[in-house]
Amino acid sequence: MKNLFKILVLTMIFMFSTNSSFAFSVGKLEKLIKHSGLNETATLAISIRDAESGNVIYEQNQNKLLHPASTLKIFTTYSALNVLGYDYLFKTQFYKDSENNLYIKLGADPLLTSSQLQQAFQKIKAEGNSTFKNLYFDDSIIDKKEFATGWMWDNDTNPYTPKISSYNLDGNVVKVAMTNNPDGFALTSLKSTYPMSVISVVKTGAKNDYLEVNRYNWMNPEVVEIYGNLKAAKPINIPISSMRRYFIHNVEKALEDNKISVSNTLYASKILPEDAVLITEIKNPLKKTLPAILQNSNNLMAESLFKLAAANKYSATGTDILGEEVFKEFYKKQGLETDNILIKDGCGISRNNLLYADWMSQALNKIYNQKDFEKFKDNMAQSGDGTLNNRLYPLRGDVWLKTGSLSNISAIAGYVKSQDGHIYSIVILTQNFVQEQSEIKKLEDKIINIIYNR
């Protein structure tokens, strides 16, 4: 009985000392948040948990549904990995059937390049294939919905939000080089043979201003206009209007370069027949996409994984609807409620995505307690990496975070290791603010520093 009493007393002392330590940090957090004044006009939601136990350390507006922006990539990427695995290979395969037809079975590979297509046709020619009857594309791996529900119309020319397609190639963008001539006007040149016209209204100025790219799809989707001022030469990426046209253009170029002829040049989509024989294939490892997604916030790669996980799990054409099913099924198995959240894409661009901070911190805890957590964590951004390039420098090696930014929305989520070695799951969502994004990011960093110094 005495021993039991001792245990209870020691437990109470431990809890009191721990809570006192947290109370000190919570007081700092409350003061910082109140001083920011954000909750008077905007919405600031925070959820901080002990990563191992799941105990709540601090929460505010934790049950309000808000846009997660690109922090969603943590959760969609992890659920996709649960299906595909770290060793998954994207495959673009080339088959020949008994009637001498060539089939290209697309893999929606976000790493595929036009130079790899060239190499594949070099192998095809080297194996004695110099002529084919028809060329077909089996593009059934994912659907033809190139933008997810809730994407904004002006994403069309945003280089960070290219279209998603079975025909993924060269990051789904065309590179344009911007140069200056002696008269002081910036010029453009395409780094591609793709038939696209660029009208440059870019001028040389005292500084680099934001370059505006316009495309009038109702007139001609292959004509773009670029406006702005440049102090120095600068490359720019322009999303491709039709991935299928772009893919076919590069296939035709590879055929021509390798002196391979196709009798019928009406390239139809057709499911690969059972009697077709594999000639060659292009493979790219999924693991190469993880730093790009989790550190640099690559939307094309995140969205491709989202749909490919669905295609693999359900042996069907991958869609965002099935991707949502993969997501929800995984987190339900982890014991999380998923009926009161909305997931409409895999990358966080959709304005229809809605999560709440408490759910996100719980999900971070579930990931933390998985066997492959260290492998996953190593692909996340530390201070100095990717979107954390100029943030939290003193904390490198103690933070593993994913940022998110949309118009009037800022978010950050992940893991923070405090000075005493504790690891915390942290979610900060800020929405409907009129301040500069940089000011909100500074507040996020101050909150993270309080947790680190707790």
C-alpha cells in the first residue's frame, strides 16, 4: 500500500513538473498569438501534440475546417506510399502485337523526359524494328481530368500547377529562355521544338518584377503572352496546354530521328491487347519524387501519386475520387474519423479541401508511430531545404516540416524536436488574412521556436 502511495505521489510530481514546463511555453504562445491580432480578423488554428503519446500540448481553433494548402501532401503522400511502396517504379512500356502494331502503355510517370523517349526508340530500332502498321496509346492508367475539382481557372499558366495526365512528360512544362539584347528589351526563345508561339511584352527594367503569363484558350491555346520587367536574363516554365499533343510531338520526333516509320499516323487510344509482346520500357523510381514533393512541394508529382495509388489499389483507372477513397481508407484503419473532412486532390491546390488542425496533428502522430517513419521523415524539409530555404536556420536537424501557401492562406505542419529531446507534432493553419505572407511565416517560425525552446 505504501509503495502504491509512493508511485501515485511520484506520478503527480512528474505530471505537475511537466505541465508547469508546458504552462511556461503555453503562456508565451498565448501572448504571441494575442499580440499578432490575427484572430480578430483572420482565423489561426493550432494543434500541438506529443508525437509519441498523442497528448495535447496546446490547441486553438483546432476543430475549425480550414484549407490545409500543401501541408496536405504529407498525408496524401503517406497514404499513397502505403499502397505503392518506396520501391515502386513508374513504367512507360512499348509493346508490339502480332499484326505489327506498336503500343505505348503509359504510366503517368511524372519523371519521364523526352530524352528518355529518344533512348527508348533507339533501343526499338536497334532490335530491328524500323516500321510499324499503327501506333496506339494505352492511356487508361489514370483519367483524362487534367485539373482537380476546386482548382482555380488562373492555374492554367502557373508553372507550379501544370496539368496532370497519363501523358506526363518533361514536368508538363515548356522552358522559355529570357534574354536581353543591346537595345534593352528582353527577348524569348523556346527550349523545345514543340510548336508553340510566345509573344513577349517583357522589357528590361531596374529590377526583376513578377512575370505575368496569359493564354487565351478560346482563341489559340498554343499562343502565350508574357508581360513584365527583367533586370537580368531569367528562364521561365510555361505549362503545356495539351499533354497528349505534346507527347505525340515528341514521339514523332523520336520516330523521325531514329528513322522508324508508322503507316497510319492517326494515333488512337487503345487498351493493350493480351497477345502484345514487350519490346522495351522506361523505368523511374518513385523514391526520387519524395524530396520533390515534401521539400519542394511539387504538385505534379503529388497529384500523380494520388491517382496512381488509386489505380494500383483498385485495379482501375486512377481518379481523384478513388484517390480520396485510398486516403480515407488508410486513415480510418489508423482510427481517425474521415467523414467530416474533404479531400479533393493530392497536392492541396483545390479550394475544396477542408481539414482541421486537430485531425492533422492526430494523423501526424499515427505516421510518427509507423515502422517506416524515419525513412519518411528523412524526405521532409529541414531548415534550409526547399520551401524552408530561408527559414528556421538555427533549428536544422530539429525540424521536419511541410509548408503550404495559397492566396490569403498559410500553413505549416510536421515535427519539431525540442531542446530536451521531445518530439512534437505541430499544425498551424492561418486563413483569410490580409497581411503579407512573409509576416504570417514569421509568426509560424516564432511559434516553432517557442516549442523548440520550451
